[in-house]
Amino acid sequence: QVQLVESGGGLVQPGGSLRLSCAASVSGFSMNAMGWYRQAPGKQRELVATITNGARTNYADSVKGRFTISADNAKNTVYLQMNSLKPEDTAVYYCYANGPQFRGSSRLSDYWGQGTQVTVSS
């Protein structure tokens, strides 16, 4: 079973920076896409950023110019560098991946991390 392990959440002041990491427990094959979603209390989960095939990126308008997603394809690891953080960025951030369950499989599945809390406050 593919497992996503997240790290890097925490408390930061407005204008500060934080870097999230997520590693997929995959060997011998790769995820097709990885990324980050977030969910604030009382709100629906929303896309933050994704990276497909370790190259093509997509960002929510609210984070463009402030957040950067990157990937280490060999390690099936995705990173989210968050700069100029705002209080409205406060949420639980979830790592996401899409890809095969095992090598040779043509069936794709979605995978989710456990979530890591990011709090931006003075």
C-alpha cells in the first residue's frame, strides 16, 4: 500500500516562511502526480499546488507568487515552499498523490497524507 508521509507544518508569523515535505513509500515505480491541498475549519478542501510527472505545475490563484512546489522524482518526494504567509493560509495541509498501487499496474489510485497543521498568526 502506498503511504504518504508529511512533515514541516507548524506555527509561523505573518510574512514568514515554511517548507512542507511529503514522501511516497514507493520503490521501483513513480507517482504520476503529487501535490498539496488544504482545508480550513468550516471550509471545503481546496487545491493548493500540484506537480505532474515531476515538471508541470499548477497553483491556486491565492498562492501564486508566494508558494513553490517542487519534486524529487527519484525519491517520489514533493515539497511546498511557502513564503509571505498570511493568516488566511492557516489550514490543515494534505499531501496528495496519484499513481499505480504497484509496479506494472495500469490502475491509478489517489493517495492522501494524514495532514499537517499550518498556523499563521501574530
